[in-house]
Amino acid sequence: MKPLEFFSASRLIIVAGKGGVGKTTVTAVVARAAARHGLRVLAVEVEEHTGLRALLDVGTRPPVSEAATTVSGTVEPLDTGLGPDGTGTLSFATITPGPALLEYLDGHGMHRISKRLSRTGVLDVVSTAAPGIEDILVLGKIKQLERSGRFDLVVVDGPAAGHAIAFLQAAAGLLDAVDVGPIQVQARDVAELLADPARCQVMLVTLAEETPVNEVIETAFALEDRVGVALTPVVVNAVYAHRDLPPSDDPVLEEAAEFRRTRLAAQAERLTRLGAELPLPQLVLPFRFTAAVGPADTDALAEALVAQLADLA
């Protein structure tokens, strides 16, 4: 599969995975790789301060005046002139429930109510009274961006796997609970978005470790059965490269080598089990030997991701 074909298969990719598997890193990698192939890409975080923006920032920001400000956040241009024809762009936004609710009320002629809510802190009461409303407001804003025509691909750093199912089921839950009104329309539109693989797909991220592999398998089947959303190839992050380590006469070196052999054997077994129990292609990202992953690592991992796409059917 050609990279542009892969990144153009859907207008929205929601990245999800167990906490600690590198979900935010993978979001940055996919966004960066797609922009470098000439697409207009928006990377979105749905929780503040995830570190996503730092992974994308290459120090070539346009003037602040080019940013498009909304109540629920700023679509901030980070990089332009990317790809073979210079058509690729990379932007960033944060979408969280509180500001999304205020923007929703403003958009439905309730500006005075939204101002009062923001002053009195009643937003938590609203979300408690209508379970799923926070998720549907965030997904509704994402749907608006997907529909806007401003971006070829929106990549969302979604919630951790435990919340991902509830997050994506919010539309169906509200459709069952609400028969009429703007919330029902919003939920219906989001449900249509999630059900259309040309518009939305979910990318699951895991590590080659026992618990993350178990969880990603369970999450994949739950998303397909209970939400009906299409899945991309699963991304296995931080995989150690295979190396032949000959025996050593030095006991310290031999102990280290044996530890590495054991780890590689366990990693291989988990990758094999993942492939057997979850019938999805795998995209493997190598482990980065660094204290903190940064923009340079994002670019290197983007290259590793793209190199594997030719092997996908």
C-alpha cells in the first residue's frame, strides 16, 4: 500500500491505547507522516497537556495571526510547505468538554447561559445529569472539523483504552436516551461519522507486553462489536530490534546478553500471539533509546512507519 493511500483512507483517525503505551507519540507520528506526504493534517488532543504539541513542534511556526481561534480552542498552524509538492500542512488543537459545551450553547443562541455557566462552574452538574454529554460534545466538535474541508486528515489523541469504548459509545447511548432536540441531532451525526470507515477509523496502540496485548485484543473486539467502528492496523510501539548475541566469556556481558535474549524471546511470543488472536495487520515502531521522545524522534518513527506500509495489502 502506498503511504498516501493509507493516510487518505479515512478523514479521521482516533488513536487509542492503554496508558503508557505511547498513544500520544503514535498520534504525533501519524500526523507528521501524513503531512510529509502532502496532506493538510490537524492533530487534536482531547485532554490538556498531553505533550502532543511538543512532539510536533519543529520551530517553524507561522505568525500567531494565522491561527483560527474558537471558544473550544485554537487551531494553531505548526508547519507548512510539506510533501513533494509543498501542499502538506500540520496544525494542532485542544478540544475539551467544558469549552466545547460553551461553544455549543453559543452556537444555539444561548450565549447568556454559557456566560453564566462559565462563571458559576455548573458544567460538572450538566455532565453528571446527562452521562455521555461531555464525550458527545468533544466528538461533535471533531466532527465539525472533519466536515469543514480545511483538513484532509484529523488525527485525535484519544482517551486511554478503558475510556475509549465509553467515549465512542456515547453517541449510541444518547440516541437511546434522547428522542428529539439538538443533542439528538448531534448524537446522530456523530454515530454516522463513527459508522463510516471512509470518514473515521480507530488506531489501537500497544506494547509487546502481556497486559497491553491482552487489553488491546479485548478493546479491538469490543469496539467492533459494540461501536461498529472500523480499525486500522494495530501499532506495536517500542519494539526492540532483533540481534544475534553470541556467548561471551565475560560473565557481566553474558548476563546482559542473556537478559536481552530473554526479553527478545518474550517480545516475539507476544507479537505472535497478538497476530494469532487479533486478525489485524501490525505496524511496528522501534524502541527509541532516549530519556524523552522529542520532535526528532517523531520524524524518525514516522519514517519507520512509512517504510512498513508497502507490505500492507
